[in-house]
Amino acid sequence: MNDQAEKLRLLAKSLQEKIRKQIFSPPAPCRVITVTSGKGGVGKTNLALALSLALTNQKYRVILLDADMGLANVDVILGVVPEHNLSHVVSGEKTIREIIHEGPGGLKIIPGSSGVEELANLDSRGLSRLLEEVATLEQNFDYLIIDTGAGISSQVMAFTLAAEDILLVTTPEPTSIADAYGLIKVFKKRHGKGRLRLIVNMVRSEQEGREVAQKLVKVVAQFLKFEIDVVGYIPSDRAVEEAVRRNQSFITAFPRAPASLNIIKIASALGGFPPQEAAHGIQGFIRQIVSFLQGEGENPGGEEGPWQQKSLK
């Protein structure tokens, strides 16, 4: 009887401790993941949207920010025309919460704006207003996924350098690989601290994806003395194009398609690093952007790397 009473006391104590932690522990910070590419046309936005939906399906609270300033197209893929977008936030007409669009499956989307020159050439005042608004989302989401523009412009690199997780999308095309290398070079030169992971999209086979990734990883290690991880490969899949014609993400329209299954694997791999590990959250992300912009006078270029001198194949 005494042993049973002692076990009950220990169980009660354990339950009390769990309840105390749930009540008094601060909420886990939102994890920021930037999806970027060195070159346009590699399927980056489609992947960012599919990844956001895959994480949403895993019961995470996810918000997708279309940060391709001036050339946004998440809304185009979904066939929606939001009444308000980032341009209204930058102008001060709306708060960021007022422009959030309800996406498929409960995904929240912050729509960008296409063809708006003011966003493409955002000044420091406009960017500051935008960042202040983004900071208000900290406690409401587990993941903030940022779909950046392509290339190494100041805006793209600010979002890339500030994130704790960066997914770099490339394809097997030599020009795409060369531009991915160029972005990695700038990331290294600017002392990026985030986890940079590679996704090879539109591969004909997993073997092709693995070969492309291994060659890029090897050259980056040899010439830049820098390590990148490979998070996965996405096959070239007709389901992706068909889904776009239907104004849907391929993971929603064709959940069993090869591209969808691979995205789910990538989302699961990322989920292996739970949001609790995101020590800095959105607040830290914004501090990093400000720090980057303050030191922006430095030329992000540099000497030519091997991808500029010769192609991979």
C-alpha cells in the first residue's frame, strides 16, 4: 500500500510540473524559413507554397509571406486576387493582420504585389514599417515561410542572411547551379549564420538529384570552405503544371503525386527540428535584417568562383 501511495504522489507531482510548465513557460518563438534561389524559373514559389501546406497538414500554424517584392505570384498560383497586399502595409493604409489571406487547409498567406515599383525598390522607411508589422506575428504562428525573389539583390540577401533556416532551390541546369553557387558565395562572404539546405528541383531521377547535389556540395566545400546540407530532391512532375492550371498547389490537387510525396518528406525532415529550437524567432530575424542593412555598404560580389568560369557538365 505504501508503495502504491508513493507512486501516486510521484505521478501527481509529475502532472503538477507539466501543468506548471505549460502555464508559466514562455511560448516557443516562431521559426523563420526562407525559400530562395540564385535564378528565377526554378519552381521556388511552388515549392514554398507546397512546403507551407505540408507543414499546415502536420498541424503547425503556418503563415507564408510572399516577399518577392514587385513580382509576387503566390496569389497567381492559387488564382486569387486579394483586395489588399503588402503595398497597403508599406503605405500605412493597412496593418499586416488586415491583409492576411486565408489559404487552403488553414494556411495563412501575406500576399505580395506584382508590378508595383515602390515595392521592388523599397526604401528604408517602407522596409522598417513592413518589419514592424511582421514582428506582431510572433506569438500566433509556429512557422513563418518567406518566399523571396531570385538572385542576390539587397532585399533577397537581407531575408536570406537573417533567417535561421534557408532552403536554396536549384535545378540540374548548369546556369541554375552556377547562380546557386553565386548565392552561396555571397552568403558565406556576408557571414550568414543560418542553416543553409539545398533542394534540387525538376530532377529526372533521384540519382540525378543526388549527383547534382553532391557536385555542388563538393565544389562549395573546395572553393568556399563552406558546408551545405541537402534536404531533398523534387522530381519533374506533370502534376505540378496541371495543378497550376487548376489554380491549386500540387500538394493539394495531387497529394499522392511524386512531387507531393517528396515535399512531404522534406517537411517531415524540417519538422525534425521543432519550432522550440528556433531560439530567435521573428524578433531575432528582424534584428538580423536591420544589422545586415546597417552594414550594406560592402560590395556583395567578389572574385569569380568556379561556376562563373565553367559549367558543371
